[in-house]
Amino acid sequence: MLYAGVAWSAAGYEVETVDGDGRRMTSPVSFDARRTDELIGHLRGMDHRLVTVVDSTNGILDGRMMAAGLDVYRADPHLLPPRPVFGSVGAGELARTAARRGTASLARLERGRGTQTGREDLLAEWIASAETELAAMTTAGLCLSHGRRDRREVALTFDDGPLPPYTGRILDVLERYGVPATFFCVGMNARAYGEEIVRMREQGHGVANHTWSHPFLPDLTRAQLVEQIDRTGEGIAEAGGGAVPTLFRPPYGSRTPEVMGWLAGTDARTVLWDVAPDDWAMPGADFIATTILDQARPGSVVLLHDGGGDRSQTVDALPAVIEGLLERGFRFVLVDEMVPAAVV
Ligand SMILES: [Zn+2]
């Protein structure tokens, strides 16, 4: 059995592999975010049973690694040394922790459950614990889950990209119908695929902030959260030549009272959603379209994904979503244009 740690930093990803005694089997190998297929090929090429380990701040690559047949595990913070202000725990440290502690101490990720497999109850508990803060921020205009219910407007949003070829295909469909959307991009991918950011801006879409590496926010310190937001904002602005985005969406919708307090202290305005067909779990294009058409109401914010894995079902569902909403008399708007329900 070999153990491969996959770390992230400002430069991209790094992989290091050790044996069961923690001895280094390969030198650390770096991959920028455009070369994730090569990273996955590197891991698949190991000639042993392999345990691949990430930490909870590395949330944008596991879906693709699992789809390629790799066994991916998450090591939680209580097992690991502290992280730098920007970056995950190092690849060697992740690999050695897995070798030393064994897979029983780690969470084995499942494709239909994602990076936070096994923490769904905790996530729900934390989200519920932040109800008061969420309501206060919504009233203050610092948070939006949906727009006014008396306006037949809907905002399509796409998270976790940009990621070829799906982002480009989604932009093609939006262009064909002349419909705007808001893209919540991860900084890691925005830096890698700047041409997609440029195209989003040229087509008049909203470009917004979804952190750099898709971390579970309650695992971060305040400084780490602020760094994720600031670096991503700068990365998007540099990639597309536009302004630093002000809209921010927390990965997994993760929040606690403390995290909401930190977000309230930044320039970012937090955007959640009220319609989510869980397209990331690949339930089928028909299910995605039907769920949206059943659940969309005036002011709805629809959560979809252009990155994080194979998004062909999302692409396939999109024409039926747009045509169905147009038939129902909805108008498509950017999240930026929505009047928050609580303010008016
Ligand atoms: Zn996301």
C-alpha cells in the first residue's frame, strides 16, 4: 500500500507518495491547475494499491480523482499540523499522516457525497447554528438567498469553475438564448483558465468569488478565510481585467456564527441560493431540469455547477431550464441586479 498526499498552494498542486513506513517513494511533483489530468495520470500510474489523501481545504479536485477510479480520503484538522495562512497541509505531511494513522482514522470520500463525506450532519448543525447571524446579515443587505418574491426574476448561478470543456459549453448555451448568469469561480481555476473569465465578462455575465481552493470554511482561521477571498478576488480581476468581485459564495454553504461574523467584516456580500437540484451529484439532465422548473419561484437563485467534475448533465439540462423558465414568464437577471427581499 502506498499513500499519496495531494496539497495545494498559490502555484497549484503538489503530490508526494510514501510507503506504509512513511518512507518517501517519489520526489514531490508539482502540477499547475491546468495540468490536473496529468496529476491524476501520475497517481493512476502508481503500481501499487494507493490511498490518496487531501485535507478539508482542498475541495475542487477530489470529484475528478474519484471519477478516475482513485480511492480518495480526507484527513481532518485534528490529525494534522496547522496550515499556512494560504495553502493546505503539505503533501508529504498528508501522506505520512495517512501511513501512520491508517485509513480508519480518515474519511473515505464518496462520489455522490463529495469532499465533506461524513460531515453532512455537522455541516447541517453548523448552518442551523448561524440562523440568527444569517437573518441579521440579510436584513443589513450583506447576504442574499433570493430576491423579491413579487418580481418574476430568476438568477442562474454556476459554481466551482471555470473548467473546460463545461464552462465553454455553458457559455455557448447562454449566448444562444441571450441569457445572463453569475459564475462563482474558484481562484485556483480562474488563474488557470483566464480565457474563460474574459469570455464571461465579454458576454455580460457576473463573475464572483467562491474562494481559492473550495475549503470547508469552519476549518479556517479568520486570516485564512480573508486570504482565500482576497487572493481569489485579485486572481479573477487579473485574469479578466475587470474589477475585484464583491459577491461571495461559501463552499457547501458552510457557515457558523463565527464565520458569518468574519464575512460581515469583509467587503464581500454573501450569496446563497433557494433552488439546488444537486447537479454536482449527476442525478441526470431530466432530473436537474425538472427540479429547477418545479422549485423556481419569483426571486429564485438557482445553484448549478460548471466545475468540480463532469458537468455534461448540467450542460444538457440547461436549454430545457431556460426554455421552461421563459415559458413561465421569468426574466433572467444577474445576482448583482437582484433587489434583496429583506431590504425593500
Ligand atoms: Zn462550490
